[in-house]
Amino acid sequence: MKSHTVPENARMEIKFVAHHSNAHTLLHWLRMHPSDFRVAHPDRWVNSLYFDTHDSLAFMENILGSSSRAKVRYRWYGDTRLPGPGALEVKRKRNRFGWKLRYEVGRAPAEPGASWREILNLLEQQLPPPGRAWLRTSMVPTLINRYHRSYFLTADGLIRATVDTRQRAWDQRFSPVPELNCRQQIADTVVVEFKFDRRERDEASKVMQGIPIRMSLHSKYINGLGAVHHR
């Protein structure tokens, strides 16, 4: 189902990663920035359930740095670790360009005590044909993660920045039901990501100048599963 064509609505995505102790400094840098970053959305918890193939194709493509790759995840918001109403998202990546395919799900696919088989069935029932097709490419629940996100937007509305902290992750690969008791030990980081249209590349470069941390490749999926592999 992969296509090597980058759609017109694809955004450039640049990440900066540092230890969590830098979070206050980075938030202050954004709030005092001459581009007049403003709060674009109230802070909230972001939760994701990642799916992969039995041979961990999405994980390996990311580790190997494949220039064109896709991750299938179910995303919901709020302070609940079991999947609630949300959307199946296919996160597409082509070099530094990123875009998402999104399929809304109105009913929570998980209830307390439900098995992964039951959850997948209920999720599939609510998806349109393209969403079902994507889910069927990656039917193995592998990881649940969550983090706290702050949203910012420049005054001209051209450049978005998000700040992610308090990352948590739970390995799902060997449990028939959602496993939310044994949290993985992952690095305590703060991730700042800038997203912008390719036409705004020069302006975004100016905006990012002076940020007091280094640019870095970072995947929350890889970060979470990487902690599992290095236990």
C-alpha cells in the first residue's frame, strides 16, 4: 500500500530532543520568541497504540532509516490508558516530509477485560474500507505509549511547535489483553517538534535558530520498543 509520492499537503518535520530537565528552558524560549508563539491548543495527554507486523517491519524500517515508511497507530486523547474514542492513523514518512491518513472511530474499541482480538474486531467494524485495509497490514498490537503535549503556533499561523514530556510506554507484544501494569524504563526526555509547509522552509530555519538543544532523529515508537530490547 506504500506510495513513494509525497502529497502536496505533506509537512516538513524537524525534531529537537533533550533531557527533561531542559523543559522549562525550552518552554520559556518559545514563549519569548520574536515570532510570537502562542498557545494553539490546551495541553493534553496524547495516547497511541502502535501496530506492527509479525516480523516487526515498521520497527525495522525505522531502525534502518528507510527513506519511505509507514506506521499504523490508534490515537486517543485524555487521561485514560485504555483506548477510547479516537482515530486510526497511518503516519507516513518520506525523508523529512510527513503526513497522516486519519480514520475516525466514534466508539471506544476497548472495554476493561477485553482481549486484543475483541478490540481489533470492534476497531475494524468502525473503520471505512481504506482504514480496514491499513489495519490488516499491521495486526499485531506492540506498544502503548502516552505523553503530555503542549501546542504552539506562530502569530502568522505558518509554523507549529509541540513540546512533549513525561513519556510512558507499555509493551503489548506478548499479552492477549492490554498490559498496563509493567511500564518500560525509557529515557526521560523533552521533544520539541516544528512542523511547517515546505514553502516555509527558509522562514522555519530562521525561527529554529538559537534553540538551546540539538536537532535529533527521534521516534516514540522506537524509543518505547528500544527500551524493551535493551532490558
